[in-house]
Amino acid sequence: LSLVGQTTGYGFKQDGSGAIWYIQNGIPYRIIGTNSEPFLPISGWPEARVICLSTDGDGHIWAGTTKGIARWNNGRFEDQTPNSDQPNVSVSALYCTRNGCWVFGDGKVRKWVDQHWVAEVDEKAWRELVGSNPLDLNAYRDRDGGLWFAHLGSGLFHITEDGRTEHF
């Protein structure tokens, strides 16, 4: 298969329609047939760089950016960042489920549902579990809306849907 366009990147995800998405230089790309299509800029964030991609349980593509959270909908990315006292969130990792997204950013781990923060992992408990390198993780979304992580050096732990942490 010979692809046209940017063909190297990271954060590869497959959406519900089977299309492959990835990131190259802070820009999300989608592979359609033999073409690699960039999607720039994300609506309302001309300076935002995409840091990570996620898919939810329904196959929707989500982007974590330097300015917040966006969801691919009707041919464009739409801002889904919670309307709160913090207008921008610099997202470093994003894990979405059928019932919300876990957002790692600005030194916090929070759960997002319908443009609202609904749970937050206690920062002290989180740092005790993962140490100084919180992104050195392998993650698995469970069907209950929680996340399981394997962390090199800290072992296996679970964040429940309501933000409690369990270490095994």
C-alpha cells in the first residue's frame, strides 16, 4: 500500500468506521484509501497542537490538545473542554470510555462527562502510585468506566469510575 501525504506519526487509533487516525507534528491525520488527510486547525484553537488521540466505546475520535479536549463530529473537531474556571487544559494523555474520558493534564487526573469534570483522582495518591513519570503507563479501559494501568516500577493499579485508586 503506497500512501500519499504524511505517513509517519504516533498515537495511532481506529475509529468506528474503520479509518486510521494518527498524529504528526501536532496535527491529526486520517487515512482514507491511499491518502493521508490532515485536519487543521481544530475549530476555535488555531494555535492548539494535538498531543494524543483516543477512541470511546462507540468509536468516536477524541483529541487531547495543548488547549483542551476535542471530539470529531460531522467532519470537524469540536471543542469539548469543560466550561469552568479553567478555560484551557493542556492535555498530556486522554483515555475515553462509553461514559466519559479520563484526562491527564495540568498535573491532574480528572474524569470528563458531558463537558463537566465529575471526578478527580487525589493528587497525592496518584503521585504515590506512579512517581515522577506518570505517562510511563500501559492503560486498559474497563467496561465500567474505569482504567487499569501497569506502570514500570509501581505495578498494577486501577482508577474506578468515581476516581478512587486501587493498587495491587
